[in-house]
Amino acid sequence: MNDKTRPHGSHCARRDRRAGVSRRLARIEGQVRGLSKMIDDDRYCIDMLTQVKAVQAALRKVEGELLSDHADHCLADAIASDDKAEREQKVSELVALLLKH
């Protein structure tokens, strides 16, 4: 199953998820700019560290959304296919990524 054969609702859900990720990344970008300004303004270290933790948490949410998207679409398509090599490749890619950092 690919984007052309996947049910329409599934494709819309993916588009909605990606739009949400894009909005979240725009907010993160603003947080990082604010953090940079805090450094330039010589703000209190704990306040800056609090913002760093907030950015990290937001990025973890982005990572989770992208991982869910990958599992729901790319990995699910590979598992549903008759192509054993594709299945093995998708699983290997995911395992390598998870072990990387």
C-alpha cells in the first residue's frame, strides 16, 4: 500500500500531523530566538536553562510525531507489502536511528 492506494482518511491524517509538526517547529524557532535574546541580554542562568529544557521537550514532541508518522505510514506500508527486502530495510533504518543517539 502506498499514498495512491492508502485510504483517503489516512492520507489526510498524515497531512494534519505534518501540519501540526510544522506549527510546532515554528513555535520552537521562536523559543530559540527568545533564548538567544536572553543570552544577549545577560539574563539569569536558571531562566535560560529553563527555556533550553522547554525547547528540548518541544523537540522530543516533534520527534514523537515524526516517529508515529513513520510507523503509521512508511513502516506499515513496508510490512503490508510483499517485498521482504523493503520490510527489512525499514526496520533496520528505524533500529539504527534509535540506537544512534
